[in-house]
Amino acid sequence: MYSSFIAFLFAAGTVVLAEMGDKTQLLAMAFATKYKASKVMMGVFIATVFNHALAVAVGNYITRFDGAQIWIQGIASLSFIFFGLWTIRGDKLDGEENRTTKFGPIITVAIAFFIAEMGDKTQLATIALATKFPGSPLGVLIGTTTGMLIADGIGIIIGVVLCRKIPERTVKLVSAGAFMIFGFIGTYQVAALQLHWEIGTIIIAMIGLLIATGAASYYLIKKEQQSVQSEEAPSCPVKKDHLK
């Protein structure tokens, strides 16, 4: 019970961080300008449950390969650093917000959200979380679903109701930094506790990883600054009845 609660908290916090500025958060904000927020959130919930259940199943299946456990944990830890860099880079919509169906707003949002989430950062993060907490698949699923609803709710409220652009640069950098810290801690634990590397080897490897991560972060931050300067201020075309 305690381990499931820890998995829930970690998963929820991780997905909130991963979703800030993610394509699916932008998609939820875009749909909130067309449909009522309650219907958008219901569609997000339905899509997330199915999508993340699939991700948890994949993560749990991977952990069954006992001989590869160390490498699975190592890759999962390094993936958090990758997610941090992905957060700095940010996402843009590729027309998913224009998807329509004959089944109404909730199913339209659910279908578009499910497709957009396939191979996305939050789905990959859910797979990594499932490998980190193999004994608590339900805790991971409930946590990632809760985190998705929190992040997308924040996106709709701030981005649509208050007409503020999300994510702001500070939010992205804080989220990315948190991911990278998780990644470095996890990588150190794998190297020290599972691979049993000598302390000197670990220090050299961690310094090399830190330099590579710092260089990649600097490049992405500079590129993001150039992109922001070239963009126009976003409009907020939303009707009040959409927010009910």
C-alpha cells in the first residue's frame, strides 16, 4: 500500500512536469477554445486512461526480462535527462486540434488526444515510471492520469481563461531541471548500487554526462529564445460558455 502511494505521488509529479508545454497540453488548450472545458477534461481523462494503461503494460512487460534489469533501470534513469531536454525544446501542434468526428466533443477530444499521446513525452515517461515501480502498476496509472488532468487543467485555466501564454520560460526551465535531477540521481544509483562501479569511474562518467547535458541544454535554450522572438503574441478566442 505504501509503495503504491509513493508510486502514485512520484508518477503524478513527474507527469505534471512532463506535460508543461507538451503537445497534449497545448492540444487541450486549443480544444478548450472550441468546446466546454468540462467536456475537454472528460475526453482527456478517457484518452489518458487507455493510453497510459498501454504504457504501464509495456513497462511491466519489459521488467520481466530479469537479465536486463540493470540496463532497463539505467536507460529509464537516462531517459529522465532526455525528457528534461525535450521540455526545454517544447512542442507545437501539428493540426491535431482540427481533428473532428461525428461522435461529439468528448469522443473527438479523446480520439485526438489518444493519437497525439502515442510516442509523446508523457507516454514514454509513463513507461519509464512503470519500470521504476514494477510492483505498483495501478499506482503508476492513477498517478500519471491524475498528473495529466492537473497539468491540462492548469493549461486551460491559465492559457485560456486568463489568456496567458503557457508555458513561460521559467516554468519550462524549472520542469526541465527537475527532470534532469531525477535522471542524475537515478543514473548514480544504478552505477553505484547495481553496476558497482568504482567511485572514480562514477565521478568521471557523471562529469561527462553533466557536460553533455549542459551543452545540449545551452543549445536548446538559445534556439528556443530565437523561436520566441520570432513568434507573435497569441490570441485568446474563447467564449465564456466554453469554461463551464
